[in-house]
Amino acid sequence: MVSCMMRQSDEKHILGTASTEILLWSSRRDLIAVSNSSGEVFLRRLSWSKVWKLSKRGDGVKVTAIVWRPDSVILAVGYSSGHVVLVDVESGEVVHTFNPCEEPITALSWENCSTSVKEEADNFLLPELLPQPLKVNSSKLDAGSALDGDKGLKHEELLSILWIGLKNGLVYGFAFGLFPCCLLKLSEMSGGSDSIGPVRSVFPNGDHSQLCLLADVRAGSSEVLLMTVETPLITHCLKELYGLGFLYRQITGLMDCLISAQKALQEAWEDALVDLESKMVRYESNDGKSSLSVDLMELLMFGHAGIKLEKFLVTDLTDKGLKRIGQAVELSYSNMQKLLIKHIVCANYQLSHYLTQLCGLAKQEDRFSCLGLQVNSCLAAYRAAGSFTAKTAELQQVIDGSVKYLKTFFRWLYVTILRLSDEPIPPELATSTQQDVRFIANFLAKDFETDGQVRLDRIGQYLRNEPLTFVASSKTRPWDMLIEACPSIANLQDSDLFQPRAERSLAQEFAHLEHQVKASFEAIPSAVGQTASLPFITDLTLDCPSDSLDKIRITTRSINQPKDRCNLLGLTNSTTHSSGFYLFEFASEKERKNLTRAAFFSFGKCDHLPPGEYKIADLQFYNNEIMSVLLSIERSTNSIFVQLSLCLLREHLAPVVQGNLRSVDVNTFIEASSFRVLNDFQATTLGLSSSRKVAAIFSSSKRKVRIFDMEVEEEEDVEDEDQDIEDVSDLSHDISKDGGNQKDISDVDMAVSP
């Protein structure tokens, strides 16, 4: 028997219109993640003080699932929109967001492998990490601090997989929470056609060889399916998946760096020349006869400006306007050069390095072909990175040429305007060489107009996702210059050669790079999922409407002890308060593989409990030995918190035969010391943390929460045995300085109710 030794330590009142829906304690720290009906997520401490808040993603978007990474460094939040958001626990910043397939998230689970593969993988898989490129500060367009890059991953010696259950019956596995490594199509595996609906629960065993799943039957009934899925390929290829996950993290981080750098590049490119170009277009459209380039050429050659040109230069353009435009353009192009050199070029060189490593892994076909990694797709991504490199170099050449042309052209126009306005000319601008005249004449003759339109800016076209309107000469493109110097290169048939397209813009090349990088990894999830099998499946009819199955209470526990390895699943049989719960045991030992035992435990009359009819409000596994059940009493304002021995419960489990389950009266397991009556408190939701020996219990209105210390007597006599668990006070020390402990009147009243 177990004892229910608990003592209330606090009580909080929740203000606001949103009610609490999900609460989940960290297994490593005294932190609890709480979501509400508005779609917001709060991180709170043991004292219920707020650490940070994650705002809602949009109107009507609900939080459907929350899970902690095993080391409690990252919190994963699933939404009804299909998005999964990974949040850094220390800072509250979103570190990654993805949407597996635009379907609502219905279940999340994040587990580590029981054995370390990092050292073995380092020996033959992982390349040396390169220094990360600098962050882009778009406001200053200068170098910031180095990217965190591999933060969190490089310290993981275990392969962790984030399992995601979706509304359409699919289950995705993401290594390290980032790398899509497995896709399970449950309907196909069960032999039915779209027969399986939302996945309610996913819980793996400790070595990623087996998953236990709970899903709805799509046919509109109140049935749910319990199944086990074996994934032998993941277990067999742990080292390979670890290495691929490592490279995927580096590659996607560099792609994110390139995306932010290109956004900053777009911001740095100002439309300063658009105003000047529009004025020049109006000059030519006045009479349709004269051409600005011809008039400017006559002015350059003969020193004479017609009345129309003189009026345009002196009145419309003006010396001050031209000077302002020239300074803005020079600053804009200078900032773009910095971004290209410090960020885009650096990140792309590193990306090419890791894509080369990926190609090397793909060529080890005996190890990686079974995972769906193909040499051709990896080489295509590497070539795309090379084409992007060539286009980046071309853009640098174009910027250099534009700066040179425009500086000389603007200087000549500025002097001309001063001369026509009878203004004094600065001595440093008074003289011009014959070389300058030839340079300007060449600019007016060849580069001033494109398709009859004045086009002074050659840079903006590279930033649009469309073909170039003005293709640079082959004599200025670095790749073409190399081929011209070494004609034999053009005759080589090596598929590793870069293949830049002259008519493509930088944005088009990057879009092509994104597509090829995605394509190099996209076959892996299906390849791994196709090797999975479904050795056990059974259906279970619940006492609730088919459209309310998302409200049933589900709790899972994975036990990985030397002589006891199994997964436990408990669920109530109704969305309203239930009279009992199901307990399933999925064995993990090889000798008992695919042996599933179960029973239905009901609450009847008990001499030790207060009189009344009991209904289950919530249930959770407290630890490997105890299951906690929250009971409500009909026509009473009291609730009961009961601790049940899992050992006794499991003794009454029987093998599942054709869906028939044994029924057991659980009241014979209850003694006077195994429960606690919560007076004047109609409880509805339970949150437990055995590592911190704490419980949070919400009232039925979701407006009041009571905090309890568990195992009180043991804590008085024995020192805390959880000293190996990292204390969150170290984690949140800096946060508290910034106001993390301050009262949030709109959210929670920190005063204890009398």
C-alpha cells in the first residue's frame, strides 16, 4: 500500500477570461508549463510566479499539446493550426517553428535513446564544426554576435526524437526536435483506407524500437484504437540518424542565416534611384521625340545643353537633389557589400562544406541508402549552393561596377548643374580627365537605357524572384571569365560542376537552393516509416460522443528498469467524470514482446472514502510505483486525491483477448492513509512532479489552483535525494533580475487566500 503524505503550501487565484487547459511539470526543474483557452503559454515556477509568457499565434488557434525535451532545456508546443514551436526555456525565445503537414497537432512526446551514440558517430560521421557566421543586425546592417548555431545539440550524447501525432492519423518523428526522420501512416499500416483519425497519444519505449499509440476510429464512432508500432530501422541506424540530424541542424541553421541576411539585403537596397528614374522617364515622355541619353551625350561631347535639358537639370533635378540621391545610393550599396561579404558569402561557404559532407555520407550506400538518402539529390543541393555562390560573386561585381559608373556620372551631372546655375564649382571637381569622358560616354551609350527605359539601378533586379531584366556581360561574370580562361572546363561532364544561369536573379538561385536542400532530406521519413510494422492493435469503445474524444483523460508512463521494461497507459472511459479507468501494459522485453495486458478499474463503495458516488476527474502516473487519481463526489463540494499502488494494479492485469478486458473494483486497494480529502474544492485538473515532489490541482472553474508538497514526512526526516536535479533558480537567476518574479496583476493574484 502507498501513503498519501501531502501538505498544501499555497493557493492562487487566476484572473482573466481565459481558463487553464494544459499543465505539465518539468521532470528536471521546478517549472510548470501552463496553457489557457486563449492559446497562450506560461512558464511558471514552483511558487507559481511567472517566468515568461508565449503569446497566442492567432485568433482561434488553440494549444493542443505540450511536451518538455528530456533535459528540460526546450519546450515544444503544438497548435491546432498544425505548427510546432520550440521555445528556449531560459530566455522564452522561439528557437524553431515548423508545420509537418498543415494538420492540427493532437499529441506530442519527446524521448531519449537509452544508449549514447555520440562518440561512435564522431569517429566516422561528423565533420569539424566551422565558426558560425555573424548575426545580422538589420537596424545597423553590421556584424552582431556569432550565431548560437548548434546550441543544445552539441551537448546531446543521446538521440532524442520528438514524436508528433496529427489529426489525420499520421505520426512524425523529428530527431532532436528538428530533423524529420520518420513518418508513420497508420491507416495504411492497419490495412484500412483512411480508417484512423486523430492520434490521441504517442509514447515510445527507451530505445526507439517501439511506439505505443492511441488513436480515434475515423468512422464517427466512439471507438479508439490501441496499437504498438515497431521501428527496427531506427534502432539499427541510431549512429547514422544521429549524424544526419547533426548535419541537418547545421544546414538548416545556415539556411536561416541566409534568409535573414537576404531580408537585410532587401532592406539595405533603397529605392533612391527610383525617384531619379521616374523624373527621367517624364523627361522623355513630354514630346516623345527627344531622348535623354542623346541629349546628355550631346552635352558631354559639345558642352551645350538644350533648353529642355537645362530646365530638367536645374529645375527638376537640382544640385542638392542629385547630391542627396548620390549619398543615399553610395550608403545603400556599401551596406549591401558588407552584408554580402560578412554574412551571405560566409554562410554559403559553410553551407557548401556541410553539403559536401552530406554527399560523402550518401555515397556510403551500404549505411545510408536504406534511410532514403540519395547521392543524386545531395549532389543537386551541393551544385545549387555553388550556383548561389557564383551569383553572389556576380552581384558583388555588379555593385562594384554600378558604384563606379554612378559616382562618375553623378559627379559630371553635379558639375554641369552648378555650371548651368552659375554656381561656383569646388576646385576638386573642376577638372575631369579624358578617361572620365570616355567612361561616361560608354555608360550613356550602353548601360543608361534598357528596352527604351532609363535603368540606372542594376541591383534591385537581383533581389526579386524573377529573371533579370538586364543580364550582365559575360566578360564581368566571374564564372564565365574562368571558363573563358580555361576552355577545357566547359567540356567536362563532371556532375559536381556548378551550373549558374546568367538570366537568374540571386533570389531565384536561393529559391532553387532551398528546394534542393529540402529535396535531399525529404525521402528519409517515408523510407524509415515503410520499414515499421504493426504487431498489435485492438479497439476500445468509450462511453462518450465521437466528437468529444479529445476530452478523455490520458496518462502514460515508460518504465525502463533492468527487470521491468514496459509502457503503461491509463485512460478514462468518458469525457465527463468517469466511474473508472483503463490501464494497459505494453511489454518491452524481448521475451514478452507484443504481449499486452489490460484491465478496467472501477470505483464503487469504499468504507475508507467519504460516502457518495465517485467519479474520476483526472488521473496521472506520479512515478513508477504510484498512480494518482482525482475523484469528485456527486452532490458534494469536496474532492478526493487518491494514491494507488501500480504494483497492485498491474497484478490484476490480464492479456487482451479479442478486445475483452477484465473488470476490477479498485476500492479494495484503498486504505485510510492512501487518500486526501480536499474540502470545499471541486477539483478537475491534476499536475504532478515526482522529482520535485509537488502537485498542482485546479478547481472546476479553472480559476483557482492549490499547490501541494508531496511525501512530506519523508522530507522532514531525510535530506532531499534530488540534489542531482538542476535547480531552476540557477536557470532563471538573470530572468528574475529583469522582473520575472514581479507580480502580473492581469494574470495571477499572488496573495494566498485566507
